[in-house]
Amino acid sequence: MTERTASVRRDTLETQIAVELNLDGTGTSTLETGVPFLDHMLDQVARHGMVDLAVRAQGDLHIDAHHTVEDVGITLGQALTKALGDKKGIRRYGHAYVPLDEALARVVIDFSGRPGLEMHADFRRSHIGEFDVDLFHEFFQGLVNHAWMTLHIDSLRGDNAHHVAETIFKAFGRALRMAAEADPRAEGITPSTKGSL
Ligand SMILES: [Mn+2]
């Protein structure tokens, strides 16, 4: 496979975001979104997805973290689309179960070419530190809309909200790795009977 990297800049009046992505990386990251808990979660995606990821964001955090978190999702989605290219030779589907103590999450990905999000996660508190747990859905909705992926997220159990979030993002990273990975038996082949994704 040729190099699968992307560099995307997205500027609006609300946020200015730059994402650099290498799908065939080693799990290193440079994260400066201005939202520390989001940085912590993106670090999990890079590490467990074995992708190299740099995200720099300047957002209207004086309002709240909503625009920044959503727009980081959008820009990361755009970077995924660009880095995946024609999707020839990838596995397309990926899934992972990840536990963290009492918490357990399952994430299933299909690089289907159709945006779709099913997210089922109950958090027992509204905030993790200063981070509003509603924003996890905003992040993943922005991501799937621009990565053209079907994404099923199920938090199967968990008491601690930090644990629940972390299992979701680690499982997302693992599932992403599987779905985006080169399948040595399918070199040059589009993983769809339609012939395109
Ligand atoms: Mn943690």
C-alpha cells in the first residue's frame, strides 16, 4: 500500500483545527485541543488504533467546549476519508471489546460509504471533570458524517464515567485499526460487491 496519511485544516468563525494522521503509524500523538479530557481520549485512539495523530485546535472555549469537540470530530473524519483513499485492500469492518475494571464497551465499524451512528452509553454523571458527557455523541456524529462510516458504540456496563468513556475510545481505536488495516489477501481489491465504497 502507498502511504496513507492526511493533513487537514478546517477553519470556521468558531474553531480553527489542524489534523495530521498516519493510518500506518506507531501510536504516537501530539494533542493540543484546549480540552484536556478530549486530548486524553484522542491519545487512546492513537495508541490503540496504532495511528499517528496530531490535533491542534483553537476553539471558542469561552462559550463552552461544544464547537471544539464537534469540530475536532469533523476534521478527524475528513482526515480519515482522505487517508483511506479508495479503500482498496482494507478490511473495511472492525470490531473490539475493551474492558476497564468494571466497565466494558463494544465498538463496531464499517467503512461503508454511508454515515451512520448508533451510540448507546449511559453515564452516571453529567460531567467528567469539566467535560460534558453529551459531547461524546457530538464528537462521534461529526466523525461519522465526514469519515462516511457506520459506527455502532455500545457501553455494555460501567459505573465510573471516566472508565465508561475510556473503554469507548479504546474500543474505537482497536476497531479502527482492524477496519483500516491492510488485508494481505485482498491487495488492490475493493471490499464490496458494488465495486466501490
Ligand atoms: Mn484515563
